[in-house]
Amino acid sequence: MAKRQDTKKFFENLSGAGKSIGVLTSGGDAQGMNAAVRAVVRMGIYVGAKVYFVHEGYQGMVDGGDNIEEASWESVSSMLQVGGTVIGSARCKEFRSHEGRLKAAHHLVQRDITNLCVIGGDGSLTGANLFREEWSGLLEELVQQGLIDEEAAQNNSELHIVGMVGSIDNDFCGTDMTIGTDSALHRIIEVVDAIMTTAQSHQRTFVLEVMGRHCGYGMAFHFLIYSCTCYNLAMDSQQSCFEKPNAKMFCHNRADKKRLNIIIVAEGAIDSHNKPITTDHIKELVVSCLGFDTRVTILGHVQRGGTPSAFDRILASRMGVEAVLALLEASASTPACVVSLCGNQAVRLPLMECVQMTQDVQKAMDEKNFEEAVRLRGRSFENNLNTYKLLSYRKADSELPNSSFNVAVLNVGAPAAGMNAAVRSAVRVGITEGHKMFAVNDGFEGFYKGQIKEIKWGDVGGWTGQGGSILGTKRTLPAKHLDKIAEQIRIHNINALLVIGGFEAFLGVMELSAAREKYNEFCVPMVMVPATVSNNIPGSDLSIGADTALNAITDTCDRIKQSASGTKRRVFIIETMGGYCGYLASVGGLAAGADAVYIYEEPFDIRDLQSNVEHLTEKMKTGIQRGLVLRNENSNENFTTDFIYQLYSEEGKGVFDCRKNVLGHMQQGGAPSPFDRNFGTKIAAKAIQWISRKLKDSYKEGRVFANTEDTACLLGMRRRAMVFQPVVQLKDQTDFIHRIPKEQWWLKLRPLMKILAKYKTSYDVSDSGQLEHVTRSLDRAGLL
């Protein structure tokens, strides 16, 4: 542990004193841009730098004047939950000319701004890099023209650029997700969920056009969400306009008495001959070839609008802080970089390497080299596409391999949004692999009672968008019922188990694995997929259901804060779920802009509570007159939500009043978010493919026999990759009393939340500062 401590690096060693940072948004707007601006402004001010808004993007930089305005801490208050970009964005032709960039340089030098944080797409970032390359020459011209003196040129001799990609298209290579993509997917899902009801009523086919310019990401993602009823016509794949397999799928659906079909088309979709695929053309083909009643809906700019999702707020906040750190550490030899998301980590990549790969994708498209275009888009995109292909088309029984293996799927623990997406994915991938799939109702309780039946392809149609657990789930553990469970495994000849659930699922797989010495029936491959709103499973940074819960918390906090818009000086105390795990409270607090968050993992006492009250009292003296405090339900047995509410009410008397709210089980309910639908789909597909490999390896002498540690695993995301880990090896990483991992990655985000709330704190930046290079290996996990 001592060695690890020595390697830690804290940002307190970095000072922004004497530095000026300009932040601008450019190109198309995207939800989450304001969260990024807020993070840049507050982190910059926190380290002692001056921060300037550059209004209207590059146009404001060229025009100067009031368009370049010094930002204050309070000026970014209440910005977090606002969509679009508050500081404005504009496409600027003048900046593309040398004269325009000369004007921009003059206006920056006037304010000693030599650090730029640019939030936009590849065009905006390319323009920023060109500006940086020309900077020395531009200063020389300004000196020659007498617009600045030699001293000003010397003091501003270096221009540092850091980019953040803000685009709903997710069309930038080098990052798993761009700011705004997740929010746009929320808008698409809302529309599709609504359209499905009217489509079912009339047995109609709907053709939906989504944005995405020359990138089919949003649409390809959407197929993973609704591939039971949706069909993919993306410009990134070399499909002809309406191939026979698509028509066959439509007919199969109607033959199976499915009442709707939905086709989603990316606005830039082309066929294998580079000819446009339009919604009207698709409609004509469906009507003429199949005779289905068909309607067209174009989503348009509704996808850009609305409140940013929790994911986008957190992503933008992390990237904004990382961007300031990158600017503080930049030297004359440091290339312009872009802050990206890789797996679950923020990384820095050379800006032009990312731009070049993005341009290579378009070049491959122009050359009709679609396989290369998909490869260049990265593994996250490629995995989405491959998973879609697995799930979308039901092969005839004669086309399927015959594995003769039976695989059982069950949900264990509390329900979590996204469980049904995982079950559907597992069933369909299992059938595609040739297995016979069995569904177990009500977890291990249903298992020992014999509530087991075969589940077919069509049985899981429409499951992805439904919350809760359709199979049913209980917290019952298997240890007391091993004889009966073993008997049911014999009766149904179960050869492998997929357990989807929370901490009880983890304990259950451990108990079954430990019982292998006594019961040969448990000597089969078994894998657990984490699904719990608490996100408290060791071996995985993320769990299915946690993102949906975070969005519920964030949305509720937004509404609660808005309820006080006509009331001055009010503090809200909000209790979240999570057991002893403070993930929901901490990350929800970061997404909602909380002033304080109380969790079990970070002990607090009455002095801390008093300090927080004093901090809020000072805050109320500014223009910000609302406060938000989150408390995890088991953070402290004595300092309850009622106690904190009463303490704040008493100590804040005359300065602010208080309200409290216990969010309760609303955090478990609702339709799953885009993230949870996709995460559940992909992780379950990967689990079944692992089961197929283990079945093949362990099949000997006419039977399956698997009793090694690596045949009872948990599949989880660790930093940048999906990893299978033997459950036995996770024992030492687990606090079984409090049902949490001993080490939790998100604790590193708590100082970030405190900094953005204006608390003095330490921030471990050991994972920051490394400029990496763009390779396909950077995109291993692919969050979405």
C-alpha cells in the first residue's frame, strides 16, 4: 500500500495563477455542453486562473468586444441542467480565413488568453489546431502592424489547446462517447416508445429518420435497443437499400402475430453503391413489396433539445476538469490534445491523430470500403453492429448449429431496469449459438420449486424497453435448497447457468460454486452479470440499472430545485437508495450539482455537518440562493435524514429554510435508460458467448463437467475492458458485512464534486497527465 501511495499525484501542485483560459462552444449544439463549460470555469477559478467565456464560438473570438467576457463562479450556476449551450455557438466562415484568425489572435492577446478549451466537433477542433500552429506567425504580424508590442507578443508566445468533443452524432474517433450522444438517445427512445403504442394499435410499419449526419451510431445503437421490431439502414454498413433478409424478417414478424415493425434510418444513410437511402424510398419499398400500412416520422432537431442526461452531465464535468488539468500541464512541446472517454476512464489523445482517423472513416466510405470504415470507427461501434446482427435476424432452425446444450437464465435480487434487455439478449444469442434456452422464474426460489420452462426467440420480443424483471426475481439464496436445485438441474438437464442480478446473485454463484465438491450437478459453467441500482458488486465498475436510477435521481433533483424558483434561500435534503454503497448519492450529486453528499464510505461527524451549514450560509450571500444536499440511506445510523434536516433547519434559521425528500423505490422503477438497455444487451451477449466456449471446453465423454475456478465467473467492466473474474477470487475484494467492494473507483469523483461546489479538497490525478495515442485497443470496453 505504501508503494501505491508514493505514486499518487495531486493537482494542488498545479497552479493557474497568472494564466487565462478561454472556453468556447462551436458547431452544432449538444446537451451537456453547459456542464462542460461549468466545469472548466469552476476548475479554472479554483486553481487561480482567470476564465473567459467566448460567446458565439469562433465568431465571438473574431468579433471580440463583449463577446469575450470574464466568467465568475456564480455565472455558471443553474447551468448544469440546461440543454444546448448558454454561451452560444455559431459557424464562422471568417475564422477559416487568415484575416479572421489574425483578428481572433489580437482579441485573445488583449486579454492575455493563451489557453483555449474548445468544445465542438472535428471541424471546430481542426480549426483550433490550425490556429495554434499559426500562432507565432500571427503574433509577428500583429507586432508588425503595431496592434501589439513586443512585450505582449513575448508574454503570449505559446497557445495551448485542449478539445472536448460535443456532438450528438458520436462521429469522432478516439472516444467511446461524445458529449450529447446519450441525451440524444434518450430523445429517440422517448419517441420510439411513444410510436410503438400507436403502431401496435393499427399494425403499422413506421420509418423513422434520426440525425447522425454521416454516422449511423445513434441508429445502430437503437437497433440494439429495439431489434425485436426495428431494422437497421445505416450509412456505416454496406446494406443494399432493402435486401431480402430484411423483407423476410418483416414477414416472420407478422407471421408470429407481431403487430408492428419500426425501421430507423440515419439521415446520411447510403447503400453499397453510395446512393442515398431516404425514408420515402423505404416507405415505397415496404408498401410495394410487402403491402404494409406505412408511415414516416422525421425526428429532426428534437434530438438536440431537452435536458442533458445524467451520463452526459457526469461525462462533461469529468472532461471539463481534465481539460483544465491538461492546460495547466501543457508545455511548448505538448501537442493539442482532446479529452476522451475510454471504457470508464478519461484519457488525453493527440487531437490531430483523432481527426485523421475520423477523416479516414469518411475516406473509406467514399471508396466503398465499408468493412474498413466500421473497423476505423472503433470496437465500441463494431461491437454494437455485431451484437445487432446477432439479435436482429432469426435464422431458420435448419440454419442453426445444434449444440445439444441447455442453458438456464434467471434474475436474482432486487429488480433493476435493464434486466429484461439482458435476458432477451441472452436468450436470442443462446438460440443463435444453437443452445436450448430455459427461463427460471423468481430466482433461486423458483429454481428449487421447478418454475423452469423453455423460452423461445419470440417469447422475449418487446422486452428491452420494459422496466423491472419479467421473469420475476427474489432475494432467496440457494444454500438451503441445494438438494432441490440439483434435482431440477438433473430433471431439465441444465448444462450452464446465467445469473443476472445484484449482491444476492453474487453470493448465490459463490454458494453454487462452493457446493461443487458435494454436487456434480453444479459442475457446469456459470456466470453472473451485475444488475443492481446500488452498483455495489465487486469486480465491476458498473451495473445494469444504475444509470436509470441516476437519471431518476437527477430528474427529481432538477424538479425539486425548480420548485423553489420563486422562493429565495432554500436548501433541499434528499435521501437516495444504495444500501451502504454511496454510488448513487455521490454520482447523482455530481450530476445534479449538489453542495454536499453524505455516504458511508466517507465517515463524517457533527463538525463536518456544521462546516457544510456554514458553507451554504456563505453561498446564500451570493446570487446563488438554492442548496442541494444528498444523503445515502445508510450513510450513518445516528445522523439520519431527519436529523440532518432538523440540524440544517435550526442552524440555517434566518438565512435559509429546508425541505426534505426521500426518493425511495422510484429509483428502481421506470423504463430503462439507453445506457442500461445497451449495456445489458452487450454484456449478456458476451456472457452467453463465454458460456458457449466453456461448454465446448468442458464437454468430455458425453457430458459437461466444469469444476475449475475459471468456470464460475462474474463478468464486469474494469476500467477499460469487460473482464471475466472467478467469483472465488473476488472474496478478498468484498466487504460482506456491508455488501460493498473494498475499493470503489467512483470515490475518486467525490473530490471533483466538492471542487465544483467550492470546497477546498485534495484531488488525486494519478490517472491523468498521460498523453496516449489513438489505437483500436483504446476502445476495448465501449460503454455504449
